[in-house]
Amino acid sequence: MNNKKSLMNINPLVSYLDKPSSEFTRKDIIDYIADNDIRIVNFRYVGGDGRLKTLNFVIESREHLDNILSTGERVDGSSLFGFLETGSSDLYVIPRFRTAFLNPFAEIPAVDILCSYYDKDGNPLSSSPENIMRKAHSALLSNTGYSLDVMGEIEYYVISEKDELYEATDQRGYHESSPFVKWEQLRIDAMHAMAQCGCDLKYSHSEVGNFSDDEHEYEQNEVEFQTVNVESAADQLIIAKWILREVAYQYDVTVSFAPKITAGKAGSGMHVHMRPMKDGKNVTLENGKISDPSRKMIAGILDIAPALSAFGNTIPTSYFRLVPNQEAPTNVCWGERNRSALIRVPLGWIGATDMIKKENPLEKEQKLDLADKPTFEFRCPDGSADIYLLIAGLCVGARHGFEMENALEFAEKTYIDVNIFAEEHKKRQEQLAQLPYSCKKAASYLRKQADIFKKHGVFTNRLIEGIAKKLEDYNDENLREKLEGKHEETMKLVRKFLHCG
């Protein structure tokens, strides 16, 4: 008999099967499909361009369905990834039953399942981004005793025909409500679909960026997720981007996760929040202060941060967003409230546990345990990121922090509690390392610190070389300076990468 918790779950499979998705079995999927007249099964998996790919199956019988779910299917890896040789590119896509969801857009009822890549010998593909993420997290846990929970924020622009009614104030869209923003309902529709597909959502809102030109309006929005294990965090970011584009297509508008839409307007990031976990408990803070394990992880991530840009800022226009003296970070530093820091540790909820009682006198006083809330936030990635490799790189950085001899000293050295853009703190800023200013520079940092990523067998040399070569091929060194004041050429580049990731 269904319990109340399952009945309230918006995911149809969770509600029907009366169990969390982490416990889904092959039989569960078959039973749901048979009992709910599902006609199609779609295998979904991420290609080298960061987008979901699809393999469609029409279900012919229960035996046919059982065979599909028992064996997976063979695909041509050389057409999906640039780093695979044609002669060794036969791969298998193997469904992960815990990721199954009812497709909210299918005209013919369909269940979709995310898949992992396996090689010709039946082993997880060593160089697939998703498997590298798993290896990176496993190496963190086995070598330090700490795991990492993660959550992402997706910022995006909705591009639509110009509407003269209730025009929004330029670059003043933060948490604005309709009718001054036009695409709140699109965002809500997308959130509803995300929740049906198993995403753990925190909230959504309109963001700062809004502007218009002669023909179009550009409205920035953001969706944030709950902090979960690394695999679920990556999966829900991938699914969410697909859903936002699907809903935008239904609305006959364009959604773009591009880091920069035009000069002088807010860019879009994809911030990643992390919390170190030990024995199931969040250890970000200790006695209300940032713990030593957190400081070590922060130090390790900062030490390899320029190389992480190779996974988190992967196109030339990424570096039109990462510009000095703006909110997007360029200095390799961290702080507690400074939004210009590369890593920010927002110290909210400390001692603020009785606000509901104060505002609502009829409520009984509660002693709330808010220990799971604190996180630290990596602020430079954008929508072009390879999500699996980015999270893998953050796990590598967290592990690296425990392996550094001087991690706590490095954390102290890179801590910033002042406005480093102020003239009186200019010398302090000059002491800090900088993020790369181009894809080409990011590639050089990645090659320089490749051994850290390859340690414990996490990243492969072929993958690192393939990514570095791809970044170098953009030949974008000093591109910002070359295009300064050249609006038409800049917009041509923006349009080229409008649908990144």
C-alpha cells in the first residue's frame, strides 16, 4: 500500500512503485511500463558535446523489453566522442535503472533511462566523463575518508520577440515578478517537468540580466537544486538543461546557457556548491567556523583552479564573462561573503533558527538542526561546462587538498575579506593567481597540472590531451582585446556558441 510520502512525490514512477528511485530494479521498470501502457523506451546518454543523446525502442513484448533492459545496446563511440579511435569505438550503453523517468514531452507514452558507457570487454569506459567522475569521487573517499555532496545552479537567458508591455528595468531583474518579467511560467513549467523526472529542486527565480535590442528581449533566469551525491547532482543538471530547451521550444522561444550574450550585460554562470561529508554528516563547519577539512578542500581546488577552467569554461565566449573587476571571479581566492571570490562560503543559518516563531507568534518554538545547509560555492563555471568532468575535477581538487603539505597555509594565504578591487588593496590582488583568459591558456594549465588529475588512475592521458587540443584549436588568445569595440564580430561569435553544452 502506498505511503503518504510516496503519494506526494511528483515523480510518477516513485509514486506508483512506492519506493525511492535509488531502489528501482529491472522488474520495477518492466512492471511500471506494462501496467501503464508505455509504448516507448528511450536510452539517454551524454555525448562529447555535453548534450543528451537518444536511442529509441518501440516495445514489442514483455520479453523484448526484458532483453533491452538486460543487455543494453551497442553504439558508435567515435561519433559521440572525439577522443576515441574509429577502430576501437564500439561501445555499449547500459541503463541505470535508478534514473528512469516518465518522459513529460512524449506524445506516445515513453520511459527514459540514463545510461553509462561500457567498452568492448564489458568494463566501464575508462575515459568516459561520467565514469571519470565516479573514479574521482571514489579516489577522494578512499584516500581521505571524506565524500563530497554537490548541487548546481543553472543560469540562462530566454530570448523572445520584443514586448512593449511592462518593460523590465535594464539589468535589474533579480527576483522580479511577472508581468515585468515575461517567462516566469516557462520556468515553473520546466521545474514541474524536472521534478517529474527525478530532479531534487531547491527553487528558481528571475536573475539580474534583462535587456532588449530592436527586435528581441533577453531575460535571465536561474534554477537551483538540492545538495545530493555527485552522480545525482550531475544527472539532474544534464536533465534540467534538456528540459529547459524542450519547454522553450514549446513556447516558441530560445533558451541559451551561453556564458555571454552581449557585451556590457550580465553573463550566465553555472555555480557549483559542495559540502564535505564524513560518516553521513556535513562537516563544512565546526563550531560555527569553516572546518579544517573544508579549508584543505578549498586549498586543493584553488591550487588547480586555472586547470579546472578546461572543464568549466570550455568555449571562447567563456572568457568574455570572466573579466576583471566584475562579479564573475578572475582571482584565485576565497572568502565568506565576497561574491568576487572564486570560492565563496556563505555563512547563513548560523544562530538564525527562531525567525519563523518571531514572525508567526502562533507557531511553537522549534529547535531546528540546520547542520546540513552550509556549503562552499565554486563560482567560475558556466553553461558550456562538461558537467561530469567539472565535478570530477572538483573531486580531484578536494582530494589534492589533503595531499598538499601546506594546504592550511595555502588556504590562509588565499583568504580574502576585503574588496580586492579597491585601490587600497591593489597590492593584495596582485599577489593572487589568476584564472586563464582564454581556452588556449586553460589548455596550458591543464597540461601543466595533468599529473594531479591522472593520479590514482582517475583521468586518462588521452582524454586530457584531447581536451587540451580542442581548446587550443580555438586559437583564442587575446581574442577579447581583438574584438573590443567590434560589436558585429562579437555577436557573430556569440551566435556560434549560443547553444553550448
